[in-house]
Amino acid sequence: MKRVAIQGYRGSFHHIVAEAIEGGEVEILACDTFREVAQAVEQRRVDYGIMAIENSIAGSILPNYNILQNCNVHITGEAYLRIRQNLMVNRGVRLEDIREVESHQMALLQCTDYLDKYHWQLIESADTALSAEQLQASGSRTKAVIASSLAAELFDLDIIAPDIHTTRDNYTRFLRLDYCERANSEPTPCEGSGKASLYFKINNTSGSLYETLGCFEGLNLNMTKLQSYPIPTEPWHYLFHTDMEFEEGKNFSQAIERLRMRDVEVHIYGIYQKGEDL
């Protein structure tokens, strides 16, 4: 059984992704932060890690780009999970018995339309799955939590109202992180189609970004993301993260060669197959 580091707890959405990737159960190493996930991979305490990188509604998780930049990890895969929030209670508790609802702040916000129908006290917690685990342990007959269906299964809770999230099409993109040696960290492009994640750093001069993007022209590359994020040690200077899909690995290699010929600093986080919706 594979051992996988995730941010959060058993029953979280990260846990769902890990099991989907393996096609079955995994041994979970629960981490409080995303940096701890990367450190567990670096220290080889796990086979790999799972890290959320962006949400279709909330956007990018910017601090995680800094983790990718500075840790000895490679992106070796991705997956897109539709986020489905469920109201759950201890066995036998009825809807009219509920007095308070607990979950992570983001989960509560994602279910505002449903929650506004009731006069329940809303309590913020550190994690959706942790709320589910603590609900089971407490045996409360007046509290409900919002969490995943996996959390309900693991902690023997009744889903009293499924799919209570306001936005139906809410997806989070997750990355698979494997260990790599930073000194020899450049992945080899595949021969056929694939996807790559990288960052490039350019001079803060007029037209430099426009000229740099010209390196991708005519190579049949689909740039699916271009995200700037600040360099902590260089105020008002930025790195640019990009994800791009390609039909031929040689075209991607040519783009990287063009960048380096212009003395553009480039680091490739990973080359992998485009992920599917789970």
C-alpha cells in the first residue's frame, strides 16, 4: 500500500484524490501545512505527496508556487476533483435536531445559499474532515458538519443533505509531487503529447514579458495558465508560472531552448500527462 502525504486529515478532499490516483486505499500521512507535505516527500517518508494548487472559483494558491520553487520535488501528475459538500450528522439525528454546523471557513462559504435557509450557529474549524472525526467522537445530537462523502464513510456519519454547495461546477486542481534531486532536477520531455509546469524570471524592463512570450510562438503550445507571483527577496519583481500543453515534446524543448538563448532564467517543475476529472 502506498504511503501518501496530504495537507489535512483522513477523509479530506486530498485523501479522495490520493485514493483515486491509486485506484484503492492508501496509507495517509496527515500534514498541517502544504510545506510539511513537501518536506515529507523530500525526506522520503512517503511515496509521494498530493497538493492543491488552484480552484476554479477561488483561483491559485500562491504560496504553493513558492514551495514548488524551493523544495526538492517534481510534479509528476495532476487531477481535477469536483468539490461536493455534504451536511452530515451522527446516526439517527434529524434535520430539526440541528442547532449548529461546523466546518472549514471555505466550506461554509461554499454552502451559503443552503445554510441561509436555517437559523443554525455556524462554527469555523481547521479542516472539514477533522470536523467530521470530532463529531463522531463527541456523539453530539445537535451538531452537524459539512464534509466529503468519504469523511461520512470513514466516521460512520449520516449524510442528511447531499450536495449542498451553491456552485455546481466547483473544481480543485491537485498536483502529485515526487522526490527529485535539486542538483539534477530537470525532467526529460516526453516524445508525444503532455503537459509541463515551469517558471521563468525576466528583467523588469519595458516589453520584456512581451518579448519572452514570443519564444512560444509557432510551436503549437497551449498555455493554459500564466500566473505572476512576487519574489520575496526582490521587492516589485516577479516570477511567472506557466502551465502549457503540447502535442510534441520536441516543440516544448524548442521553446525552452529559445528562452535560454535569451538568457531567461527557467526552472521546470515537471512534465506529465494532462489530468482528468475525478
